[in-house]
Amino acid sequence: MVNQAQIPDLANLKRVAEAAENTFAELCKSGGDDLAEAWDKAELEFMDAANSTALLALIAHIEALRGLYQMHKQTETREMRRLKCENESLRSKLSEAI
């Protein structure tokens, strides 16, 4: 599993991404040097937070979660098969008893 210390602050990453996106949208609507400056600042803050280290940590975390999902899926499939066999056995015994 991925070391939790390696995973970037997701709330901060989301905040700076949304700020960059919202500021750019406002810049497109109205233009102006003030908004261009604000967008540059928001964009730089996002690029600083969304660096290659953060991205690689997120990818590693996603891959680890996918592995856990597959493991649990296989466990559930085995348990379902076991329960189906048990159910059939119990039905058979019940029909013999009747």
C-alpha cells in the first residue's frame, strides 16, 4: 500500500485546481489585466501543487486501491460460490427429509 505521507493534500490540490479553473473562466468572460494577474497566480499555485511527485503518488495510490478491489472481488466470488454450494446441499437434504 502507498505510504499516506506520500499522498498529496487532496483538499488543497482540489482547491487550487478549482481556483485556477474559476479564475480562467472569469478571465475568458470579462478579460482585464487584474484577472490575468489573478489567473497567473492561481495557475502557478496549481502547478506547484500538481507536480510530478504528487501525480505519481496519486497514481500509486489508485493502483494499490485497484489491487485491493480485485483481491476483495475474488474473495467475495469464492464466498458466493461456497454459499451456493452450501445452499444446494441444504436444499437437497431438505427435499430428502420431506
